[in-house]
Amino acid sequence: MSTDIPVAVRADASVSSSIERDPRWDRILMRDRTADGLFWYSVITTGIYCRPSCPSRRPHAENACIHGTVDEARATGARPCRRCDPDGALAETGHNGRVTRACRMIEASETPPTLDVLAQEAGLSPTYFQRVFRRITGLSPRQYGEACRAERLRGALRSSATVTEAIYAAGYNSSSRFYEKADSLLGMKPGALRDGARAERLRFAIGQCSLGAILVASGERGIAAILMGDDPDILARDLQDRFPNAELVGADPDYEDHVAQVVGLVETPAVGLGLPLDIRGTAFQQRVWNALRAIPAGQTVTYTDIARAIGHPESVRAVANACGANALAVAIPCHRVVRRDGTLSGYRWGVARKKALLEREKDA
């Protein structure tokens, strides 16, 4: 049987994780019109390619490929989407057009242009331009520039002979200044990323709480995963999928205290957790997760509330996806987010657990 859909192999968990860390993936989830013309994406399962702002349902990360040019998207054998017309001309008018051109200018520059230069190019005052840029993209021009350089650095680290060479290739003028914020930019040590995360070492242990099995894993910076479920073996496989190249170290008696503290958080969520967290995610995900951590115990909000809180009222679906990507159960309280009518929506670790956590916080 013939088909127009190109034959492709489904991406594994490590590829999915790589795409989700790509700053462009957030813009696809948000249907960011300012990204139109900057890149395109294709979908393996449907055999089509789209603009970032396409109104079609968003694909799962493991089924998506991001392309720097429309020719790269066509080369996959995919066909253009009829809804967003990715081959058509782009509207370059109004504030969206100004911000789009500013994004292109930032992405094409090795050193991010100053706010004054960007504002002058857009024909706006620096203060007003920054406000417009943040409203449309969700980031300041400086944050956007750092995200672009971080993405170039990820590519350079995989192809350069040394970390230092990659740092300068990505446009950083000083290796010492870069190292001061390397962890926050990349989510791990530059050397670990260059080696495919093989240098990372995670200690983990699996215990039991009143809600079932619980797995806790920590890296150098703090707890990187808190997973809950019914089957300890499934939790261990989930950890392996999330950190496919890391060295996982179990059976460490000294680590049992960490598990006990996390179990205490599950049993009494309002108490909080006195351990550092290693929060890994894209810029958009981290903004959502920070908003979740600001919700007081015993209270609930809607996905729409969170979208408004982070300045993206139209990105309710992207907020829900960020909640679903949370790897730190209870510590990042995505269980406190409910549907608009107050009913409980899906929860990665089961709606019954979500209900139990909310009831405990309400009674506390």
C-alpha cells in the first residue's frame, strides 16, 4: 500500500527530551506568530510541515522535527499544512512584525544587540519596545538573546574539540563569565552536555508512602526527580528514560534520608521541603513551574490563571503541557491546578493521588 507520509523512525526518549529543551519548542507550543519565518516544524505521524503559529493541534515532542528553513522541512518529504500555509508570504506589519524582525536580528548576531539598537531599528523608544517585545514573546530581548546563544552553544559543544572552543564559537567573549551562569543556561555542566550527559551521576532510591511507590533522584545541584506510581520497576524505567545517558547509582544507605524527607512532604504537603531542587526545563516550562510554586498550600488555580500569571493568556494548552512535563511531584505542586469548573483534570501520577493531595492540604 502506497502512502504520501514519509517513512520515519519514532524518536526515542533522549531525542524527545532534546526537542523539549530547544527554545523553539516553547514557541511552537505557544503558537508564537513572531517565530513565523524564523523556523518551521514537521510532524512524523502526519507527514506535514507547519509554521510555529499553526492553529492545528500540537504534536508530541517525540513526533516533531524543527527546521531552520522551509527547504529543510520540504526535504523530509512532508507536505505543507493547509491550515497555516507554511509556504505563503508572511505578514510583517504592526508590532508583531517589528518584534519578528528584532528576533531575526538577535538570532543572526553573535553578540546580542543592545536594547537601544533594537529599539532604534524598530522605530520605538527602548522602554516601550521592551514592553512590546516581552508581551509578544514572553521574554525580554536580553533573555531572548541568551536563549539563542545557549542554543548555539549546545550545537557547538557537540561539534567542538573542547568546551572553551565551543564557548567562543557561540559568541561568548569570556569563558569565566560564561561559567558563572552555565548551569542555568544549559541545565547541566557544559562538559556533561558535550559528552552526551555521560558525566552526570544521579543517586536514587525507591520507597513507599501512603500514595504508593515513590522514587527520588538527585544530581549535584539537588533533587532532579520525584516520581510516584504503583510499580517500582516502572518508576525506575521512567527515570532511565528521563536521563538516558546518566550514571544511575542506587542502593546508597546515606540517600535514604532524602527519600524520608520527600515522603514527609507527600504526607504533609503544607510543611514544604528543606532540600534543594535541580529544576530542569525550557524557559517557558520554568516560568510555569515557578508560578506553580507560588500557589499556597490548600489553594487551587486554573490553567488559565497560570497562563495569565506568566503573561501568556492564550497559552493555556502550553501551560497544561508544562504541568505534564513536571518531574518533581508535589515539590512543584502541579496538583494544585484544576479545570475552570473546579473539577480535577489529568495528573501525571493519577487523578486519585491528585485528589488525595488536595484533600490533605485542605484539612491541614
